[in-house]
Amino acid sequence: MRDITTSKEKLLKKIRQALLEKRDNPYPQLESMPHYPPPEDELLEVVFAEAFTNVSGQFAYCEDEVQFIETLLTLAEERKWRKIYCWEPALQEVLNRYEYPFFETDKDFDDAEVGFTLCEALVARNGSILLSNANAAGRRLSIYPPVHIVLAYSSQLVLDLKDGFKLIKEKYGQNMPSMISNVTGPSRTADIEKTLVLGAHGPKELFVFLLDG
């Protein structure tokens, strides 16, 4: 008699049989194993900077706060930025220490030129920035202004995305933020005639200033 069992039925039969048979997991450590080989003798700062600039990000390493403020002043003068918004107390404290002007409320926010924020982590592998809405910058400051500047610290550098989420979980515990964003370079699209356009859904330019600490 000819076997008329379909391929689909054969597959389902194998799945049912496998579910009935209890076996030990042959790869118990698979999920914790790295997906990529570790970088060869490179600092995370270098790995991040290379990946970040490859996705059109602009990176600056600063040895201390003085160098950070000096670089920021030069950049703001070159670009003629006048409306820089900063809503996070920890970042405001740094700027106030050197009397750097900024808007600490959302007055005239429609005309904002720069949104200045901190971040949760920097992911070196793909040059990404992990942001959340758990701070005073909320959701708007990293999305609406045409330029987004992030001040980050070397202690926030991690190799992979899973390490970044681990850092966030250690920081917030059970009170996880309602929004966590993984930002990889400026907003972009190539939907129209396959022409790459930056700033389609958010900032056209993305800067990261990295400080020791």
C-alpha cells in the first residue's frame, strides 16, 4: 500500500516524538556564549569609535571636563549654535561648573538646535548608544532637535548589546524604564529611490563626547 503521508505530517510527527522524549540540553551554555570573537587587543574606546564613525556618528575623546568644554565651545562657535537644551541635572551641573549657557526648560523648544543628554551605555560592537526615558531628558530631547549630543563615560562602555542591557538592569532593578532605545548613528532612510537621507526620523547629526570615569 502506497504511503500518502504528506511532508507536513511527517514533520509534525517528528516534532511530537521529540517533545515526548526528554533529553538533556547538549548545549547548556549556548545562550551565554558570545556571538562574535573578542576584538584583538583593542580598547573598547577604539572599537566603539570606529564602529560609531562608520555609521556617520561624530566622536570625540576628552581626557577631562576642561577639554570637553573647550571642544564643545569650538564646535558650537563653528556651527553657530545658540539654542542648546539640557534637562538632566547631572549634565547641567557639569555645564554650570564652566558657565556654559544652555536652556534648562522647554521654552521656545520649537526652535531647538541641539539636544544634550547623557546615556545608559555605549555598545562598542556596533557603535550604538543605549538611551532611556528614565532621566529628565525624557523622550523628546534625543529626537526632536536636528543635532543630538551625548556625554558618556568610559565606565558605560560595553562590548555587546546584552552587556548594555545587563548594565541597565543592574542600575534600575525592578524599576526598568518604559522606553529603551538603541541608537546607531543619525536617523536615516533610503526608501525613496534608494538615496540615503540622514535626519529622516530624528537628528541629522549625532555626537558622542567620551570622558574618563
